Amino acid sequence: MINKLIKTEEDYSLVLSRIEDMMDAEVNTPESEELELLATLVELYEDEHYAMDIPEPIDAIKFRMEQMGLNQQGLVPFIGSKSKVSEILNRKRPLTLSMMRSLHQNLGIPAEIFLQKAGGSFPKAIPHFEWHLFPLKEMLKRGWIHPIKDLKDSAEEAMRLFIHNCCPNGETIEACFRENSGNRTNTKTDNYALNSWCMRIMALAQKNTLQRKFDHANFTSDSLREIAKLSFFDEGPLLAREFLEKHGIHLIIERHLSKTYLDGAALLLEDSTPVVGLTLRYDRIDNFWFCLLHELAHIVLHLGKENQYLFVDDMDVRTFGRVKKNDIEDEADFLASESLIPNKVWSTAAAKSNPTKKNVLELAEYLKIHPACIIGKVRFEQNNFKLLSKLVGSGKIRPIFEA
């Protein structure tokens, strides 16, 4: 009696010969039980060594067309146009995921044939996504996504790879697209562009390994005051980045995309590591420090609490007014402002009532912060953005990070 696994072709031949000899075995006899065992052993061996190849997708489509009596015109609703159907069937154009899904649903061709993987299934759908609405051309131009043929038709493939690089587990993508009570955005903002930028920030942060894990207990409003004082130094922005990295926080600089009207964001990676992203849209010293401290205030006060995973900020909304009050943003504004210039100092400062260059420089020396931060506060409060414009440090931040 053969009762061991088949490991060689010789074993396989012997078992087949034994099965042939026992084909007439009566039911419920030792011989029939042996026959059942041998058949199982043969099946295991054949599954491993003689597995049938998965049909090629185009061959499967043509076979199903023949079965259903379909011509090329009959595939147009599933592929998009007669010319595309012709190119697909002649293997001159690749099938996209959307085409595969449609052919699977309407012609009943198994997903594993399209994916060329036994038991394969299509990627899980992401609710409410319209893949073609992402700013694909701009993202391609900036090297955020890889060149791909027929980019518009293959938008899902391009974006899924992009998404995987920023959120390998895909757990925070829906959170990025969910309306967030902390968002301070322009009404003209393109949400697909905005969230593409946020995902880019996450992808860049994933590439930068931090030596320490973020501990909320060790990062407080006092930490923001320490960071504010770094503005006093010429290399302050780089010192701030180093300070944050040593506290387990990423600081990523990335230009904004068209139609985002964005200054900065605070968000969490899938492992709960905080990230601050800044666009340097206005590239001024005063703007940099206030935006940085505003996003850090979100980390201290709000991020990770009550399912808050993302805050995005257009500071122009703060400057020129908004439709409704936003307590979360007001709290972040207050802590950022207080970290730079405590109100108890500001309320009696000569620079507040009489913002001359001399008064501004004296207050900056007293607080040990950059004078541009004081000028920025005066300009905001007086709604006069021409005041002392030569001292706000225009064009001084980006070169520091790009050096």
C-alpha cells in the first residue's frame, strides 16, 4: 500500500499504475479507501507540478466574445470607444483597472485572469474617488507620479501607487478626504489638488526616518516658545527642523499645487507620527514662523484627538476674514501668537502703538525673536501689508531649505 507523498515523477507513475489496477475496487473496502488516498496524493502533486496556466486576458476576452456572439462594437460600453477596443484586442493598448472591472462585471471574466494571479481580486474601491480629477499632469511634471501611457485612462493605477507610497496600509486616505472641522481653506480650493499635496507630504515623511518616537507629554506649549526663539538666528529654520526631528516630528517643505491656496498643514502618519508640511507660498520670514507655530499648535492642542488627523491652513482666510468662527483655528492662532509675542508684553509694547523700525528692533532684542515676526503681527493687526515691508524677510526662507 502506498501511503506517502508523491515527490518524484517515478513516484507519480507508480501511483498512477496502482490507481489503474484498483479502479474496480468495491465501495467501503480497504481497497476503495486506498484508492481515495491515492487520488488525493495525485491531486496534490498535479496542483503543484501541472497547474494549468491562467489564460491570457485578451484571449479570454475574445473567447467570451465568441461565446456571447459579441463583435467589437459590443465591447465599447466596457472599454470606452471603438478605437480603444481595437487597440486592446490587438494588444496595442494595455487594459486599465476600470476596463478590467467593467469586463469582469459585464462579461463574467474572472479577476484572476486580468491580474494573472490565481485567486487574485481587484483592489478595494475607495469611496467617492474620481481618479481622473486628481491633478495628474501637474503631479507628473513635478515627478510625484511615474510616467505612464494614457495617463488619463490609467489615472487609478498611477494614483494607487502614489497613495501606497504615502499610506502603505491605506488607513488614513479616507481621513484625508473627510471634511475636517479644523480646515481653514479658500472656497475656491480644489480638494483633489489639496489632498494630493497632503499625500505628497506623507510620502516624503515616510522616506525620512526619525531617531526618536513622538511623545505628546514632552511636546507642549513650552516647546513652541523654545522654537519661537530659534527665529532669532539666521539658521533658525534649520534649527527648528532639527529640534522637531529630535522630538519625533517631521517638517516637510513642498511647494503648493495649483488651486490649493495653501500655506501649511499638520497631519498624522499611519503610525501616529506627526508631520508639519509648509508650502512657503509667500516665502517670508514672518509668514514662515507664524505658519510653523500655528501647525505645531495643532499638534499640541488638537491632532489625534476626537478623530482629528489632518489640519490644512490658508492663512489668507485668517487675514481677510471668514464666513464663520472656527474655535479650533482660533486656538491655534492664539497659541502661535503667544509663543512668539506674549500678549502681556505686546499689550504695552511701544512697537504696538508706534511701530517704528527702532521700536520693532528693541522688542525683538528683548524677546530674542526675529524682528520680522513683530512686523508681521503689526501688519496683520493694522491690516496694512505695506508697512515696513523691507523688514519682513521676503525670499529669505526657501533658499535656506534648498541650499
